[in-house]
Amino acid sequence: MTCDEAEILLHALIDNELDASHAREVEAHIASCPRCTAELAAYRQMREAISKADLRYSAPASLRQRLDAALPKPAAKPAAAPGNVTPLTSRRSVLRGFALGSAVSAMAATLLVAVVLREDNQQMIESEIVSSHLRSLQPGHLIDVVSSDQHTVKPWFNGKLDVSPPVIDLTAQGFTLIGGRLDYVDARAIGAVVYKRRAHVINLFVAQTSNPARKPAKIETIQGFNIRRWSDRGLNYWAVSDIGADELNEFGDKFEMAERTNKEG
């Protein structure tokens, strides 16, 4: 195992995400390599420092005051009817209010469930994306078609997927195209275009969607990996890597810019 290969798997080793065979292989390399030993120690120190840091944030009291001021004030209670008898109109108002409140509550609950389901589904997909990225880092799983030529990689996907993913050569911008492969996420086949930034792998997963609207990019960190997702022209994109968020965002920006240029040309 080379240092470049071990470096890719260090985060997975720390998080106990490697199988026993690959864990032993990485540990054997680290035992004989001062450079990788130092990197592993630095990662562990960073993880320990983050876990000990007090990162909780308490909202100031002024926020509660602003929220209280923004909420509607309760209406004044109507005067009681003579003889403690509730007027018929009051009863009807109460019933109407109760029915309206029940309907609004039901609608709100339905919308809340829909939002939670969408968020859970998105989180599940992103978790699968990261798992696929980790699997690709195992020996022999990264690339099905090896080429730095976009005109070789893109035609390879033809006939294997409903829509062939865009393949952009970003070597001049510092992101080297090295190939592509088929992967499976959310129980369907999708394309993965593979790039490298120095010794770091960037997997760009591309899947067709029924919504043609463009969604701006959003970056999250999942299981120690940065993931940048966006949508454009009926395709969903997820770029995953252990490079910094700024570099991954730079990759996404350059990819989107090059793709728009190609479409307009």
C-alpha cells in the first residue's frame, strides 16, 4: 500500500468504517511509515480537540423578547351573559373556531409529516452517497472506465443509464478527470464521474430527477466527508470528498460554469 492510498483511508480507519482486512492493511502501512503515522496522530488530536470543545450556543434573552413581541396578543374575553348562560352565537363561534383549529392543525401536521419525510429521504440518500464514496476507495472499486479524456468517459455511460451524466475536463483548473463508474444509490443505478485533487478523490454522483428547476448548491459534512449537492436541468449532483469545503465548492463552481458554457455553445 502506498502513502497516497493510505491517506485516503485514514478517516475511514479512525471512524471504524473499514473491514478487518483493509484495516489491518492500513495499520501495517502506518506502522512502517513515519509520514502516515504523523498524519493519523494529527487527525486523532484534531478529533479529540473538537469533541472536548464547548460548541453549544445559547440564544440571548433578547431573542425570546423579540419572539414574544411578534406573536399575536390574546383577545379580550367577552362579558359573561346574565345567569351564566352561554349565548347560542358564542357556542357557534366556539364550535366554528374548534373546527377551524382542528382543520388547521390537521393541515399543519400533514405538512410537517411531508417535510420530515422529504428531509429523512434526503438524509438517507446523502448517507448512501457517502457510503458509496467509501466503497469506491477500496482497492478495485474506484473506476470502471479509466481515462482522463472526457470524450472517452462520457460515451462509456451511453446505454448503461437513462441519461448519460455530463463529463467535464477540469484538469486545467486543478481537478483531474480520471474516469467513471456505475454505482447504485436509492435502489437505482446512477453515474459517478471521478476526479482527483492532489491525492484526494472527488466522486461526482449524477442522477436524473423529474424536477427541471435549478437548486443552488448546498454543502454539508457527513461522516467526516464534505458533500456539495445541487440540481440543474433535470439532474441532481452530489460531489463528495475529504478535501476542504472551500475546495469542493470551487470544484462545483468550475464544473457548473463549464457545463453552462458547453450548453450555451
